[in-house]
Amino acid sequence: MILANGHYVRLAANGKEALNISAIGHEAKFSSGSCVAERDRIMRSFLLIGVVEAVLTGLLLFLRQRIMRPGRTHKLYSLAYLITFDDSERNSNAAKEFPDQDQKSLIRIRLPRTIMTFRKHTSAAKTKGIFKLKKIGHLIALIAFALTITNGANAQATNPTEPTKPVMLSSSADIKTDDKDKDKKTDGKKSDDSELTPREKALLERIEKLEQRLAEVEARTGTKSATDAPTSNSTSTQTDGTTTSASNSTPAQGIKLDTSVNTQAQNQSPPATNKQPDPFAFADFTWLNGTARTKESPMDTKFFTPEIRFDVNYTDSLHHPVDHTIGGSSEVFRSGEAQLTQLGVGGDFHYDNVQGRVMTQFGMYSTTTPRNDASPTVGQWQLDNAYRYISEAYGGYHIDKLDGINIQAGIFMSYIGLFSYYQFDNWAYQPSYVSSNTPWFFNGVRVQIFANDKLKIEPWIINGWQSYGKFNHAPGVGGQILWRPTGNIQVTSNNYYGTDALGIPDRKRIHTDDSFEYKYYDQPERLISKAAFTLTGDIGCENGGGVTCTSRKMGTPAQYFIGGMVYHRVWFDKDRYAVTLGGGAINNPGRYLVLLPPINGATAASGTPYFTENPGDPFRAWDASVTFDYMPSQYITFRGEFNHRAANVPYFSGHGGITPPTGNVGPPGSFVPGFVPDLQKRENRFTLALLVKF
């Protein structure tokens, strides 16, 4: 099809009756599901602008076919093109007979048994009395082409059963078009209104209206135009039939066609908004440990983004405890049984800058998480029961300052320890002690300040260290600094200060947790598609109330926490499989961050005489794990894991178990005459898990 100023466009429709109209200059590929309909519209437009040419060509074709001998190629001249008819199977590519420099002026039409090649006349051909179409013909062609694209966009917008796919247009080299001046080359941008007749100017105005109409259709359908084109400095290469492009500039807005007329319509695209992009939206961070890898929600709406989680696991300790109880973990609780760790139902509310989030925790989490919080023993109303089935519940408000500010209050997740509370988001099912023994949630207020798209500063004022209420009079304070300078790096620093020793208000706790995550390899098309590692270091202490951070004072025990963990993950086969190796170690004199084994139903509030947590009590431990993940979809993970854990004191459930033979006796954690729990210094276990997130 001819465009203004002698440029051409290649139109391809791949229906059952394949038909390819091609030329060099511009390229437009219609990838709509109704290729046959697109083809019909294209052909109608083509015939509209070439009716005279078609009649003459058809007549000549009829006469020529009467005398054409099989297996031969014949040429004839028409008004504007040198037309080649080729019914030879040996010469299936009619363009081969022309030099490379003439390929820009070819139009090929492939019919079932004949190839027609249209070549624009050169000056040599013009000496035989051939002349080219007038500019008015070019303008009519441009109008027909714009109408074709607009009708296709409207058909897609009004047909909900047919998926909308983008239609791409790419520009190529300019073509010599002015036969009166061979030294001039048009660039599709300059115009000369002085040469236009009133009729042509009217056509120009119609073109501008058509382009505006197309931009409006794009805005309504939310899809890119069939004619969106990258701006200059773009290159394209083709390998194995796949076209890839690289560009040093941003995509142009609205329709962009090279014409010889005024380009004012090209600049009349929908106005750009000043809204800042979402923080950290400059790269894909779903590879991070502790971050869900889902990239979209299948049920997202303007008001609510639902979220549903299932965490089911089967864990087998090689000690095979008779009471099926596993201690010393905040993720795994039973041995030799399939258990629902969490059923989470909730999501995010967002409308008019108002925010809200809720997530439930039905399953093992509804019992095991509250028992690690001693604050409900202060006062009435049984806070552990009130919040038992809620893992997150907060509201907030978004302020459009900087890159965004969120003010939120309620129960929200803690970032200390790198790993997420939800196993689906993590590289391993059982994290090391640095993560498993630090807070999973906070209850209070936080302010998320996104200074720019790479930096977040988030202060907290909370009730305490993973607590529904306050242990003493003062609240806990802290905050996070999160920095992502590139799509391959994350640096996190979490810091906390509070009074979290139940009934000892003079004892102050300070803690810092710092992590570095680095993705050093990313080749999605190779067998090994991705590789990354994490480093985490924690240090903290308690001071006052009979303990110090160091042992410098005579007779006052030191109470501190030092720990670290390292994890390395490799993804395979386009991230469908992954293997993670990791582990860590801690040293925690005083055991104030050690998870209390549930001996005879002991809780954080009750304590137990079988495993004391007195000032200065030693505790050193280390662990290692290997995890294999199979991820056929972004919404599901099949996980297998082996864990080895060890401590310097008996801590893990042995074969005899940690429950009295007749069940729990007396108050939780109380001494039972004649009963000795079976605690071991080492533990090996296997875990199989099914993790789902929508």
C-alpha cells in the first residue's frame, strides 16, 4: 500500500487463506485473533486506492495469461509499477530478479499459484512514458490505512471474547520518491504546505482527526496502538525468525507515521500525567528471599486485590518422637503427619489514597504463633485469643509526597530476619535461627517514606518485640532502611529498641539486623537461568535488670545475641526449578531469643524448669539445609527440604518426646514428677510442602 511521499507499508494477515502484501519502508504486523477480517479490511483499502490501477492491471493480466508459457516469468508495465507475474515454482521469490538497491520499491502479492511483484518505476522506466501517482493518491492511501487500523482497534474494543494484542509498526530507511529532484530524500517529518491544494489540505485535516480518534481508542482499551513506533536510535536484528529491538530512546506516544505533510497531528497524543511511578518499580525483585514471586493477581480490581495462601507440609524427624512434637521452630511443629500450617485469606484494599490489608492464619499458626508472646499475661481480655486468627490487619493513608508516604496502623509484618512469615515467599521452608527466633509481626504504627524509587525509610512505634501488648510501660521503637540501587541488589537494615523482659521494666533491649542480597547471574534462556545469594548478620543485647551487654561487671552475667546466616539459590529451566543451600549459627547467652520447647505445654509466659532461660544460661546452635523447589506456575511451589540442626545443650525433641505419657499435666510448663523430656543436641528431618498463593 502506498503511503504519502512514496513510502510503503508491509501488511501481513495470517488467516487460513494466507495472503501477504509486503513492501519495504515501514512494517505493520497485525497480530489480532481475527486475521482474516484484518486481511479483508486491508484488501478493501488497497483496492480503494488502486481501482484504476487494478482494472488496468487485471486487463493486462488477462491478456498476458492467454499467451504466457508455463514455467516462464513475464513482465509488463502499468501506470505506476513494473509488475512481474511468476507462476514458476523454481522462482518462488520474485524479488530475486531485482538488484538489492531496488528492494525498497517492491510490493509483492502472493496468490495461490502466482506471485505478483510491484516495483516502483525508476527513472529509466520513466523514459518509456511511465509516470507515477500524484500526491493526492498518496494521501488517499494514508487515509485508507488509518481507517483500517482504527476499525481494527474499535473491533477489538467491542469484542470482549477476543484478546487484544498489540500491533507494531517499525520504521526503516527512507526511500527516494521525488523523481523531479534525485538528490532530495524525504525523512517523513518535513512538510511543504505551499504545494498542497485545498482538497489536499482538507484531506490532511481528516488525517489529523483520524489520528486523534485512534489515540482515544487506545486510551479506552488500555493497549498500545498498532502504529506506536519507537523513536530514533533504534535498531533491530532478526535471528531464527524472531525480531528483537534495542533502543536508546523512549517509545513515542500516539500514532507516528512518516508523511510529507504537516506533522502537528503526531504531537497530539494524550497528555502525560505527572504521577510518580511506584517505588521499586524500575526492576523485577521477585527473585528476592522473603518476597513472593507472583507478578500479577488474577482477581485484582480497582478497589481490592485479594490474596489467598495455602501452606501444607509433611515433616519427618529422624528421631521419630512418640508424641509427634517438634520443638525449637516457628515453622515446623509436628513429625510424621501432614499438617496445614496456614490457610490465609485476605488481601489489600485501596481506594482514594485509603489503604487496608487483612490476612488470616487458620491452621497451626493460629496456635503456635500466639504461644511465643508473653505480653497477653499483662492485664485482661486475652489478647492471644483476640488476635489468634489474624496475621495482618492494618489500615492506612497514602500521601503523594516524594515518591509516596504511607501512614499505617495495626498488625503488620516484621522485616527482622530477612525471611517472610509466609513460606511461599522464601527460599527455604525452615530458616536459620537468625530468622526463626526473631519477630514475625509488630502491633503498632509505621510510616513508610519512599524518598525515591530506590530508597525507603520506615520508622515504627510498636507495643514490643513480636507482642500483641506491651511487656512494660514503654513502647518499642525502631525502623528499617531499605535500599535497592539496581535490580540485582538489596541492602536492608532493621533496628529496634524496647523493654521486652516481662515484669522487668529496667531491662532494655537493643538489636540490629542487616542483610545483603545479590543476584549475580540472570540468563533466562539458559539451563541455569538465575543465581543469587544472601548474607545476614544480627547483633544485639540486653542491659539493666541484672544483666549487661558484656561481662565487664563482676557478678553480672552478659546477655547478648550474635548470629548470621548465608543462603545461595540457583534457578533452572526458566525458573521452573531451584536449589537452595544455606545455614547459619547463633550465640545467645541468657536465651532471651531462644524459642522455648513446648515441654508439657510450656509457653513463653509460663517457662519450664526443664529448659531454663536464666540470665547467662549458654546457648549456641547452628544449622544447614538443602531445598529443592519445583514451580510449574507462579502461584504454586512443590518443595522438598532436608535440615540438620545442632546445639551445645539438649534442645531438640528426641524419640521419647516432650509430652508426659498421659498428656499435659497441671499448668502449662509445670514440673511433672517422674517425667523427663527426651531432649537431644542434634536433629535431622525431611520436609515436603505444598505452597500456594493467589
